[in-house]
Amino acid sequence: MGSRRNRYGRLVMLSSVLALFLLIPDSSRCEEKAVSVLIYHQVLPDPAEPGETMISIEKFKEQMRYLSDHGYTTITVAALVAFMKGGEVPEKAIVLTFDDGWKSVKDVISILKDYGFKASFWLIPRSGVGYPYLDWSEIVNIDKDPDFEIGAHSMNHPWEGESLATWVEGKTPGKTLEDAAYEVRESKKILEERLQRRVPYFAWPKGQYNEKLISVAKDAGYEALLTVEDGANRHGDDPFRIKRIYIDGSCDLETFTQTLRDHRYHVCRTKTKLTSTPRR
């Protein structure tokens, strides 16, 4: 009789352990969602120097085809911000961003449409309108498409040897904090006047920023800011420091897939200077 009770007790214990085990999700289901934001610039038929700011149309098509074939879902920055604040996104969500508003965006859009992809475009409303950039009529038409969104990227995009950060830090002669604040505030104002809607997001030109600039952007009314610091974005991350990853146009598809896995900027170009030093 005692042995039966012992066997019964062991069975009850084993059943309890098994039930508890079944209630614990496997590691793949517990894995935290992470959303990468990819950075593109010019997409050209035959780029002279493919790299972090140029990629061929054929290579870009290959990458978009890969995303489509492997179950990636493109989302907007608005959806990403909501996710970072605790919302949900589909499995394998990803954000496509295109900086500077080059004319080649028109070819990009036709490719994105083939796959039903969403994307965000970051514009320079003073020095970045009109050839070789998009004109205002093209910008307005893009903004009307519910799959696309437009954000600010400063008025003039400081470039060679300077940035909004160097202006604020007093490292660029003749430029001050107020000059940087104008670039941030006015780009929002002009885009909102042209598009007749709010423009809540800003991408730092060259990705360079500091705490003073974040404060300026918040005061201007921005709700999220995009960097060029590589890595993925997760629940609870700061929407004023959204991570983005350069896609080097000289890399092959295998390297592109590696970026999707490790959320890092992989450099393949060797001939010309990098705009951003990849973090390792």
C-alpha cells in the first residue's frame, strides 16, 4: 500500500513539473523583438563610388527582394516610435529610410511599390530642393502616399568638416547654437507649411548630435530623433536616440543579410573616406 502511495506521489509530482515546463515559452518565443532601421541615400543605375551613400539599383532590388522573400515587414518611423513606447510590431519588422531627398528617390519608390513596402524620406528644405534633389511637387506627391512619410533633415545639411554639433560646440567659425537651432526649427516649419501636416521627426545630418541639440529639437516640438548609431531598437529604448544602420552599397548580399542578423554597419568600401565610423 505504501509503495502505491509513493508511486502515486511521484506521478503527481512529475505531472506538475511537466505542466510547469509546458507553460514556459521556448527561447525563440521569449526573444525580445528588435527593429533595425536601414539608411540609404542615392540609388543609381551605375554609381561611380558605391558605398554608404550610393548603391546600384540592381543591388537595391536584390536587397528588397531578399526582405520580401524572407518575411520582413516594413513599418514607418511612427510605428517604430509606438513600438519603442511599448506597442507591438510584426515579427521581423524593419524600417527603410532614405536621406537627403535625391532625385533617385523616384526610382526607389517604384521598387518599393512592387513589394508593397513602406519607407521614410528625410529632406533638406532649403539647399536640398530642386535638381539633383526632388522638387516640391514631387515631395508633396510622395507625402500623399499612405505608405510613405517625410521628416526633417535640417535646412542646409552641414557637410565637409562640420556639423550641427560642431556649431553648438563652437568648433565652426561663425556658427553658434542659434544657427543650429534655426536649422532644426525652420526645417520643421517649412515642411509643415508645404505638406500641411505635422512633421514630428528629425534625422541628424551626418548623425552628429549632442545633448544641447536634443534639447533644441525637443523645444522645437519633435517627438523622435534619428541617429546613425548602429544597433537595433527595442521596447523601452529612447525615441530621441533612434538607432540606424548604414547600408554600404559596395557590400554583397551575404553582408546585407549579416547586417539584418547583427544590426551592425559593415564596411566594404575601401577607396573613399567614411562619413561615419562604424561602432565595433
